[in-house]
Amino acid sequence: MLKVYYGMGSGLRQNLDYTDFKYLPLTIPPIDEQRRIVEFLDRKTVELDDAIATKQRLIELLQEQKAILINQAVTKGLDPNVPMCDRGIHGLEKVPNHWKLCSVKRLTQILRGKFSHRPRNDARFYGGQYPFIQTGDISQAGRRITKYSQTLNARGYAVSKEFPAGTVVMVITGAKTGEVSILGFNACFPDSAVGFFPNPGEVSADFLYYMFGVLKTRLDEVSIVSTQENLNVDRIGALYTACPPVEEQNQIVDFLDNRLLGFETAQVRAEEQINKLQEFREILISHAVTGKIKV
């Protein structure tokens, strides 16, 4: 039916009016057959919807288990027998004795992104050799930003700020506030994001990425809620965390990389199965109402 609709109407945006619908040819089966088709589709679509819901719940459970695994490794380490202590800070009630308690600003250098020209979408500043990352690139990238879709020219570069590869980048405004990723190349980004430069010998970029994932709940608590969520550099920098020695950080990162691969594979498989079930549902309805299958 949609193919018929798409073949009708005109203009930059297709429009259908009453006349189009009035003369639209339809093939209508006898009323008894209509009832059989409706009963068949009611039964089958419920079965398919239940199967889709089961797969969606599996994805939710995988994400919950993933979050628990990351939280356990990043806040308590990998050795269950190591001596623990209570640091008296929310989220750090029991951490390994030998881990250092410090604020984010002591572990990193924090610099806000920059693009001072307004309006921000002025075409004269774009289309050059300098990668320009937006908040959507950060939230969609996963652990590492490996591609970009926008660039700045010399004029745009002059009103922005370039950050080196390896910078941990965080979204600080909008619906994706608190999302983080690691720059895979030198790039500029606007003041809706913040860059963290890990202090050598204190923290690695990869551990910092996982650590910010655990801190996201506390980041939400200190965000400024107006028409949209906002974080500022001072509030982020003042957050305290327990940080293991760099060698132990690397062990935790390797452990999580290996364990999370299984979760991600299972999630991708479940998402593919959901897509196939949804496609089958559409095909089943189409074939049933057009008489291509007998019910």
C-alpha cells in the first residue's frame, strides 16, 4: 500500500488529498475472509511482539550486567581479598586501602571546548582541514572517536581550540550530558564539551573513560538543571574518586575489554534478531492483507 502512496502526490514534499484517496483502488476479500485474516494477524503479531519484547528485555539485562561489572572493577578492583576501607564519600564506601583518594582536577587537566563565533552555523568558518567534533559524535562513538563529518577552515580554527589525540571528551550540555569518548585524532570541539588531559603517571585515558562511566550518576546529581542539563568545569573537577596505581588501572582496563566483548556480541546479536522479527512482522501483515498467503 505504501508503494501506491509514494506513487501519488507531487511537489517538494509529497502530499495526498481527498481525491487521491477517493479513487484509490482496493482489493477487498469477502467479510468472512477478512475476519479470518484479522484473527490470524492478531494472534501472530502478539506472538511476534512478545518475542521482540523478550529480546529487548535481554538487551536491558545485558546493559545492567555490564554496568555492574564496570562499577565493581573500577571502584573495588579485581582482587576480592584485598583490604578495603570506607572513604566516607558517596559511592566510595568500600575501596581498596592502597588506592589514592583524589579529585578529578588532581588527576587531569580540564579545558572547555571553544567556538566563540556566533552564529555557530556560519558557513564561512567551515570546510577546511581541521576536524571539528560535535556532541553527537561523542555520544555515538563508543570508547573512541575514529571519524568526523565536519571540519573547520583557518577562520574557524582561529576561534576554536584544538585538542590532541588521547583527550577524553565529555558532553556537558543537553540530553547526552555526561557521555564520554576518547579522541582518536587531533580535533576541535565547541564549548558544549570538555576535554580532560590525563596526568602522566596518575591516570590513563582508558581507565578515565571507564571511571567517568561509573561517575555518571554523581555527575547527574551535580548537573545544573534548567531547560536542559548542564555541567560546569568546576563541578566536574571537584568530584572525588578512588584511583589505583597505573599498572593496576591497565589490568582493570584489559579485564573489562575482554569481558565486555562478550556482552557487546550478545547485544548486537539480539538487536539483529529484533530487526529480523520486525521485518517479518511487516511482511506477514502485507502478505496476509494482499492475499499472498492463505489463512
